[in-house]
Amino acid sequence: MSREGEAYRVLGDRLERLAAGIDWDSPEASAYFHRLLLRSGVEGKLRTLGVKSGDTVRIGKLELEWLDAPQQLSAPGATKKR
């Protein structure tokens, strides 16, 4: 995990393959990926680097927009940039 200018880069073959295969229009698929980021520790590492809502997160060839959700309601995650 690293900063790339104003964006963040997440590295890892498994995460990159999963991100490329996600149907980002499906709320269930997106929620699955968000939980994966949380369980794998990626979410915490991004927060340590300073990620905040609206920032760009790159995973493989995808550019995602990071969205913060209230901690008590749902896990934070990312949605595909349009």
C-alpha cells in the first residue's frame, strides 16, 4: 500500500483479481468487497495513510472513489469511479 500523488495504491494479486471481477453495479458484490477490505486489514492501512471520503484508491487497473460510512452503520469502502 502506498501513496501515488493524491491517490492511494493497493497492491496484491488476489485483491486486484477480485476487484477486476466485481460487478460494481451490484450492491451485494460491492458490500462483499468492502467487507474483504475490512477483514484483510486494507481499510485500516489506508486510514493510517490518511485516506478520506472522495479520495482515489487504485487497485490493479481500477480507480475507485473511497467513501466513508458511519462506523456504527456499515463498514467503509469504495465504489467504482464513473
